[in-house]
Amino acid sequence: MSNITLFSQIIAKLDRSKFKKLVKDKQTDKYNKGFDSWSHLVSMLFCHFARSKSVRDISNGLRSATGNLNHL
């Protein structure tokens, strides 16, 4: 039995191919330095759902969920 979190289920509903097409059309990853648009979207969604108040809250929350988010 797989342990899929609610956050992973929400992310799975996003159409990644459309997202990649938008990124390519708008060239949002043109000058990125390792933090691409998909990672930014996932972290901002995590921030919103977790009601994080600071960047430290986001980084600690994502770090604690790393094992569950690897398949993304």
C-alpha cells in the first residue's frame, strides 16, 4: 500500500505538460539558477496550504516532507 499525501494528490491534478508549455512560451526558466518554475509552484502551493508565515516555515515544511515529495 502506498502512502500518498493529500498535498501529493492535489499536485497530481495539475497538468504538467500544460505547465511546461506555459513555461516555455513565457520563458520563465530562462535565467533560473536551479530553482525552476515547477519547484516554485509546488513551494508556493505548500506555503498556501500550510498557512506558512515565513520562508523558514516553508523550507522546514518542505524539508520534512521530502520523502513524500520525491516522486513529484
